[in-house]
Amino acid sequence: MADSQTLMNNGPDSLTPSDKKLINLLSGDLGLSPNPYAELADKLALSESEVIQKIKNMTETGLIRRFGSVVVHQKSGFTANAMIVWLLDEDNVDQTGEKFACLPFVSHCYRRCPAPGWPYNLYTMIHAENRDKLDNMVRQMAELSRSKDWKVLESLREFKKESLRLFT
């Protein structure tokens, strides 16, 4: 792999075939493994430390900006999932969003600009083991926010849950 400075100067054009294969493997499922980088190293005919160094270089140069996980909530025991949209006063939305983001059952919390016919400015995604627990979570959030206007948009069906695959 090119060094960090070369990557910063030349970007993706300086990636080797091995780098591209690593990025491709990282953009897929790593699986549940105590040593995922060692498994990647085996697939790339590299050492685990070489794989880790490549990832560090790509992160330092911005070629990799973040690592994320995709959790299939239903398979994890969370059968009641919903997005709750909130209409909050502009001077209260950031403070409420920070409170919501600290709740353990909130996986996503976003401030959004209202749209014509859709005035909601804070969006939260919550996950519960059942509908009763979900309802309790919504009540807790409503009390915390003191909002009188929110909507619960329940997940009915999941259409897609996969990561972008690069260099296929």
C-alpha cells in the first residue's frame, strides 16, 4: 500500500489491487469473530498487523471515514421498532435531541428541517422487545420532551439492509 502522504496526494488512484480487495472485504460482513482482521489477513495473504496498518492509513487519509454495523433488529430480539417524529419549539429542539440521544433505547436521533405539510423537526428511532415496551418508551420520551405533537411511525417491513459494496 502507498504510504499515508501518497494517499493524501493521489487519493484512490494510488490504491493497489490488494488495497481495493481489502476495501471490498471491509464493505461486506465481517461476521462474528474474535479476530476479524486476522481472517481478512488470511484472505489477502497478509499479516494481521499489515491489515491493521492499511486500515489505519486509509482512515488517516480519509479514504475510510467510519466503520459501521448493520443490525437486523428483528433477529436481535427487537420486534417492535418505530421512528418517532417530534414537533418541537426551535429553542428547545437541540436540548431535547441531546436528551433523547442519551436514552439507551434510541439508536438514531436527527434534527431535520420541516417540509411543507410535515412540520416535524426531530426524528428518533427506537427499538423494543414488544409493543408494550415500545409504548412505554414513547411515553417516557413524550414526558421528557414535553411535546404535545409527535407521531409514531412503526416499522412494518424491512426492504433493504445491506452495505454498499466497493470494488466488486
